[in-house]
Amino acid sequence: MSYQSKLEAAHQELKDKGVWKFTYDPPILRICRGLGIKVIPFHYQGFVKNTIIYFFIMLAIVTCFGISAGFNVSWGTSFFIRMMIIEGAAGAIFMASFYYIRKKQLSLTDWDDLP
């Protein structure tokens, strides 16, 4: 079974369950697929994989805010680095939990079982 046929089946299943297109096909996944990276939709990935992916996404976002806010505050750079890691991990666990719970609520088919 090809990646493209599984992706189309996954998108159709999510659409039939009432999931918004922006949720099951966000811009970051479309960009990755445009670059030739075969990315599975977040609803079909495991909790750990989603946590790792979202950790790096959140870390990049928090780092951008940290750099724009400036590191020369009296608390020091190490405080900001620790806070970026904690905030990235918290955001990643939150998003991975959302997709895990949502997959169970919608009773979605496993990625390997898609036609």
C-alpha cells in the first residue's frame, strides 16, 4: 500500500468523522509533503512520536520569543534556557495528549491498517 493511498484514506476518514481540514492537514505537514517528506498525520502517530515532534516545534517557537524578548535580564541566560526546555516539553505533552485522546474519541483506524 502506497503512502499516498493511505494518506488519502486517512484524510477521508478524518473528514467523515467531522475533523476540520486545518486540524488534520496543517500547513506544516503540507510544507513537509511539498519538500518530499512522507509525514503521517498527527492523529495517526503515536504519543511518543507526537511528543518528540511537538517538543522541537514548541522549542523553536519559544526560542524565537526568548530571543525577541532578549536574554539580558537579571535572571540570566541559563534561566531562559531552562524555561524554554520546560515550556517546550509542557507544550509537547499537551499537544501529544490532545491527539492521543482525540484518536481514541474518534475510534480511528491504525495507520498500518488503512487501505
